[in-house]
Amino acid sequence: MPASRPPRATSRPVTFVRPVRCHPAGPIGPRQRDVDTVRQVLNAKELLTTAER
């Protein structure tokens, strides 16, 4: 059992290290999408407030 545990521990960081390297370039798209959604939500709120007035 102890011999099988180290490979698992080493395999997990390797899988995590690869995504971390890819993340910096990946989240750029989702972040822009989040900004767009936030803008849409703010615009919707402004429309609601103007409609109530």
C-alpha cells in the first residue's frame, strides 16, 4: 500500500500543475463573458428602475 500512495500523490500535482498553466489564458474568455452579463444585468436593473419611475 505505501508504495502505491506516492504515485497517486505525485500524479495529482502533475494534473493540477497543467491546468494552472493553462488557466491564465483560459479565463480571459469567461471573464469577458461575465463582464458582459454584469453589464446586461445592470442595464436590466436600470430599465426596471426607469419603468417604476
